[in-house]
Amino acid sequence: GRRKGLVTCRRLCAGTRAHYFAWSVLILLFFFVGALVYSKLNGWTYSCSLYYASQVAWCVGFGAIEEDSDDSKWWTVIFNLTGASIIGVAIVYFLQMTLENQEAWKEEEVVLTMNRSAIADLRRHDKKLKGR
């Protein structure tokens, strides 16, 4: 019972970490590609483009930088809609996976924090109960 639950928890948690990593890579790739496009369309430095891309994707819009071309403005519309969607789905997915694995994480934490003497005490107590 208990051992099987631990194996399941470890598999769930490992799968969750892989999905977190995949989503994180997707979001970073989205930002870096978006910044590259802004850099090419507006002639900005890459760091300036990355700054602008993060403003657009997070819908902040400080207004410190303005786009120079109509093509860049169209790219902003596409980038903003795509970015809001990707980030929104990623946040929902992160929350969903965290809530689904919360019980498994709690069970594993309880088992990992128990020391050997506590486990031995539990075994002795179980033997006494079975002997009655």
C-alpha cells in the first residue's frame, strides 16, 4: 500500500517536473524569438527588443519604447495575442498540476521526514496489535 503510493508519487512528480520544464522552455523560446523579430523589424538592440517583448507579452506597456514600422505593429498584435494565450495556458497548467500532485507530495514528505526509529516503533506497535 504505502510503497506503491510512493512509487506513484515519484512518477507523478517526475512527470510534473518534465512538463514544467517543457512549458518553461516554450515560454523562454517565445520571448527570445519575439525579441529577435522586434530587433530585425525595428533595428533595436537585442536587449532592448527583449525588454519590449516582455512588456508586450505581459501586457504592461510602459511606453518607454515605440515601434518604428507598420510591420512591427502587426507583429505586436500577433505576439500579444499569442503571448497572452501561451502564458495564460501555462499558468493554468502549472496551477492544475500543483493541485493534482499536492496530496502525493504531502504523503511523500511525511514518509521522508520519518526517521528509522519512528518506523521501527510503528512496526512494533503493528505487531502488538496483530498479536491481540
